[in-house]
Amino acid sequence: MKDYEKLYLLYVLIREGALKKAINISTRTLGKKLSVSPQSVSRKLIELENEGLIERRVTNRGQVIALTHKGIELVYSFYSELKKLIEPITGALIILKGRVFRGLGEGAFYVSIPEYRRQFVEKLGFDPYPGTLNIRLDPSSLPQRRLLDIVKCIEIKPFSNRLRSYGGAKVFHAIINDKVRGAIVIPERTHYGPDVIEIIAPVELRKILNLREGSWVVIKVYC
């Protein structure tokens, strides 16, 4: 079994509670969680046991499994390395660059919906201008844009009324062209790909920043 397979199996066992105490779980149940056969699970568990990563006892109801000190150390070692890679992203400044383009015109409608607007005011501290500034990112900014999918965000909750449901969104505080405070909105439901971002602000950004179609914009995002 490769190292990543061992770690994933240990992760699944921890998710089932094996970090704090011994758990009783069948190979069939584990197989479903791992998308492998019960026989394959048995072989993997035997290998973990032989390496001293778990303690295992077969019962009529399945197997009683607990992580050993060695198994816990392996998981924490991986966790520590992963944490070192991820933590510098949190609280960091992410800089994105792109060009203004005219969108589908949906921004004004959605920003004006009372429940969205209420959440923006409550969570961002400003009442947004009824519209979004659409930016098509430069290819060089796409790796930075992907970070927004994993870092901590401000969450706009989904809601519904008698007519329809409305999706939630991830929101990030931002400074546009070093002049105007606003926010990037990444909706759960969108017609755009990851190369497009939508920006809201308490003012009309096109007018205040004298932006036209194709104008370059730099967005500093605070995570």
C-alpha cells in the first residue's frame, strides 16, 4: 500500500472516531467509504496492523480498531506539514489583475434583493451599489484566484421565498485600484468560469475609478 493510501485509510478511521477510542466497524462499511471491496479492506487493515499503525481485534460484529501511538504520530506528522503549507495563505493578501468587461446584467438584480442586501450590509459593513463590476482575470492571476476556493471567507447564506430559492456566496474584503473598498463575490450559482470575478462596492466603481471596457484593474483581496 502506498503512503497516501495508508494516510487516507487512517483518516477515514479517525473520521469514524478511532483517534479517541477503539471503534467497532465492519469491512463492508469501510469498503463503502473507501470505494473498495471488503476483501481489499481486510488486506489493507492487516498491512496497517503489521506496520504497527493500528490495533485490531475481530469480533462477531466486525472489527474493533484503534490507532496506535505510531499511527497517530504518522497522521500528525502529515497534518503538521500540511498546516505549514496552508497557514501562510490564511490572513494573506492575494493580488488579482484583470480587465473590465460588460456582464449579463444580473448583478444589479441580485444585489438589490433585500435578503442579499441585508447580509452584505451586516457582514461587509457597507450598503452595495446596485450592480457588480465584472473582471476577466489575466491568466497570470488564475493560480491566485484558486486560493479563494480554499481560504476562509465571509459566507452569504442561501435563502428561499415562495417563488424560488437563492444560492449562497463566498465573499472577501478587497481594495480596488488602491482607492476603493469593496468585496469580491463568488456565487454558488454562476454562469461564469473561474477566470471571472464580480466586485461590489458602496459606490459605482466604473464612475468613481473612470473605468471603461478593457480597463485594467488590480484587486487586493484580504482573506
